[in-house]
Amino acid sequence: MSKGYNESLGDIHSSISTQNKTGWRKILAFIGPAYLVSVGYMDPGNWATDIAGGSAFGYRLIWILFVSNLIALLLQSLSARLGIVRGVDLAQASRAYYKPFINFCLYILAQIAIIACDLAEIIGMAIGLNLLFHLPLIWGVSLTITDTVLMLFLMNKGMRKLEVFIISMIFIVGLSFLIEMFIVIPSPLEVAKGFIPGNLTGSALYIAIGIIGATVMPHNLYLHSSLVQTRQITHTDKGIKTAIKFNLFDTVIALNLAFLVNAAILILAASAFFKNGYFQIAEIQDAYKLLAHIFGRTAPVLFAIALIASGQSSTITGTLAGQIIMEGHINLRIEPWLRRLLTRVLAIVPAVFTILYSGENGLGNLIILSQVVLSLQLGFAVIPLIHFTSDKKKMGKFAISLKVKIAAWASAVLIVILNGKLVYEQIGDWIKLSPGTAIWMYVLVIPVIIAITILLIYVFLRPLLFKHKDMPVYIPHGIATAIGDLNAIEYHKIGISIDFSKNDTNSIRHAIMQGGKKATYCLIHIVETAGARYYGDDVMEHETQSDVDNLDQYTAALHKLGYKAEAKIGFGIAANEIAKIVKDEKIDFMVMGSHGHKVIKDLIFGTTVNKVRHKVDVPVLVVKPQA
């Protein structure tokens, strides 16, 4: 990886081995990342555009879905190539090309896009819960905040289990629509005719633009370039070529499955509504009710189950994308649950506001608005991606060919023009529908769009006009430095975190293995009571006095064994106090016992070890608790 970057999604980076595997086992080792990406291609935002297209125009827009899928395949394969060859994700690569202010702007736009995407998923899940269990929409929206715990649980279980969960959700969605196809019985000949391109005008063009905007989503490009790095590969030409090939298989299979799901939604709407004279079904709730009216209870139940599964899986991948853009663009890392909670709250607020003031009928318009926001962001992900994968200086022999480059730029131009048209028409509609607010459009909205357009032009021109001449030709993970004689390192002062548990003896033993009898051992304990947090070292409650006495006993025991030891006690937040003592006492090595918390306890108690590692500049040895 390039110097100066943390590993993308560091907790799961290179966590899945692909070595020493052949045949199907080799293919299965690489399968997974594209499935996590594919859920973004079948989220509730896609449902809204597919239902509107199928009910209004029958099977005529299937070819638009097909073209959108081809564009998605091309761009996602470029995203995977970037992550495999250069070992950085799209956000990290942007940080190398653009100045900090531009990266901050790109981060804000990408974060807004993720919130907009999350908004569509919240609405979809709330509608699904309402349709299945008659739960009020306001309650359904509020309940979606609980998926933070599910996301944390899955990430703690590892990448493979997360992928299995997502694939299970995709399976539920796919199976639901497969069964519905047998219920509605579409005409195979008419479906086949839908693949023939035709002229698009008026509302057909508008819906077609919406389908493309909802299909190719910006956060998926960030996500894919990072997820491919969860696979351990050999960083040789042969190893990289193999990884690109197998990830292409993964992408083709996963995105074609997503295409089949989207096509199934459109075909369902065409067969159930268009054929029966219902031409203006744009609301998901209306689709559910009409399915019940035409086909009975089974079809709408399957529809609602698939909607919930789609929303739940999409929200988890959105969390991962949020982590990638935050760490990549602005080099900021916070706890995943906190980032998830923040994104979800920011998305819940407009949903709750809409329900309170416009009722459930306003949610359909809110989903369309979320797709408009996504449209604004798309160019800022696609254009840099093409620049980065075209750069022979950094991609070497794995830079994309001229043919691929032409196809990619053609796709980018199409996306930017069509999404620009979508935004233009949407603003025009808002001004016509509410002339009284037109002044605010000209004062607030249009200047922002102009500024975003200028930023997009800059993002396009910067890599062409101001190439970084000082950057060397990319070699995966750099050149290995020569290893000469390795002399033993002597540590003079070793810190040991003490929590008065059965793990203390193990931590002290490991510390002594590092320093022997030459080093001085500093036993550190932090009092974290409420009194200690407020009054610091002025507090001397019963628990604090007990801790001081216990620490003195440990020190005396080490003196008796012939070791030099001293005690230091801190008051307040553990990570902050430990880091302060390490600095003040000039400690050059730190030993900490791992608390061994799982999932919920991590959420409640936090992870002191990780926080200390980021706050100190000395080596930290983490000792796992004894079984």
C-alpha cells in the first residue's frame, strides 16, 4: 500500500485467504465483495423507479435496465481493478490526487449521498413493516435505528459471516420475485421485445433517467475498491492478474443477479398493473395494495418481505461505504457504531418530518428526492475512477486499454448528462408546482448546483493538467527493504496496565519477558468512577483507596522477586490517562491485557486498547486473556 495510508477497512483487510486453493475453491474464495455491492442495485430507490416504469410503459424500458447494468458492470470492474492493483480504495486515491479542501468537499458530497441512500432504505423498511404488520410508519422509521446493533454484531463476526448475511438477504429477495413471476405469468415474447431499444420522449425519458440514476450508485464504487482488498493475494503480476480475473467473475455474476431482480420488479409492475390499466403506480404502498387486489394475499406478502430484506442489506453496505470515504478522503477514523448511528439519525430526521407534515403519501416523493441527490454525486466518483485506472504511471501494465477507456468515458458522459437533465427537470417541476418558493430556488439551490458543477469540472481537469511528477511508478506495497543484522531491542521502562483481574499475572509475565531484570516496570491502574472523572486525584473514595492498596501489593511482590517496579494511578477516562502516563513517565514499551469483550460489551464499554494504540508512539503488546 502507498506510504501514508491506513489499510482500507483495516479490521477486515486481507482477512480472507485465497492461497493454496484451486478450481472451485479458488473461485469461492474470491466470491463475496460484488454481492455486497450488488445490494445497492436493488434497494428501495430502484424499486420506486422500476415500479413507475413498468406500470406506465409496460416492458418497454427493460432495455434501459440492461444498458444500466452494462455500465454498472464496467464501472464496478474498474473499481475492483483499482483496489487490487494499487492497494488503495477510491477515496484514498482521491486524497493523493486532490488538495485537502477538494477532498473535504468530495467527502461532504459522498456523505450526503450515503445519507440520501440510507433515507431510501429507511423508507423502504418502514413501508415493509407497515405492509406486513400494520406498524405505523413513524414507528417503523424509528425502529430502523436498531440496525446499528446488527451491523456491529456482523462486523465483529468477520467478513465471511457478513457476506453470508448479505447473500442470504439477496436470496430472499430473488426467491420472492421468482415466485411472484409464477403468480403473475408475464408474456415471454413481450418481455423479449422490451430488450429492443426504442425512442424515449417525455415521461418515458424522465423515468429512464431515474432508472439509470438509481442503478449506478456512487458509494458502490468506493465500496468495491475496498472490499476486494479483504482477499489475501500474491502481489506479483501473475497474482494480480488472477485476482482481477476472479473478481470479474464475481462482479458479472452478482450484478447480473441484481439486474434480474430489477427486471423482475419492472416485469411484475408491467404484468400486474400496466396490463390491467393501472398506468400511474409510482408508490410502493399502492403496488402492494394492487397486488393484493389482483392476485390475493401471497404475492403482496412476498413483496413486503423482499422489501424489508432489501433495505436491511443495503443499510449495512452503506455503513461500510461511510467508513471508507471518511478514512480515505479526510483520514478520520471513528467507531463504526457511532458513524452508523450518526448517518442513520441524519437520514431519519427528514423521514420523520415528511410523515408528520405530509403523511405517508409524501414518502414516495422523498425517495425520488434521494435519487436526485445521488445523481449529483455520481460524477464525482466516476470521473476520478476512470482517471486513476487509466494512469499507466501508477497502474503499470494493468492500466485499462484504449477500448475500455473510451467505453468508460462514454458511460461517464452519459451519466453526467442524463443526471444533469434529471436535476434540471426536477428543479423546473418544483418551481412550477410552488411558484412562491421560486425565489429560494434561485437564491439557495441554483448557486449550490453551480458551485457543484464547477467542482466537477475541476475534478475532471486536475489529473489532466497537474500530474504529480514526483510520484514513482507504482509497485504493489513498495519495494522490500534489505534486512541486515537484527540486534535485540532493550526496553528501559515498560508500562503494564492493571485492572485487578485474573489477566494481570499474564500481562506482568509477558512484560518481564520483554525487559528482564534490567528494565523498570511501571504498573498503571486507572480509576474510572464517576467521582474520579469529576474530581480527578482529589477523590479518595473507598474504591480508590482499595485500588491504591492493591497496586502497592503488586509492586511489593515484584520487588520481592528482584524486579524494579513502581506504581502509577490515574483518574478519569482510561485511554487518555494511560497515554498521559506513558508520555510523562517516558515509557518505551506498553503491555495491555485485552478485555475480551464481545459485540454488545464493546458497544457499551468501548475498546480501550485500540484507543491507547492510536494515542501513544511506543510499541503496544496486547495480551489476550487466558482461557
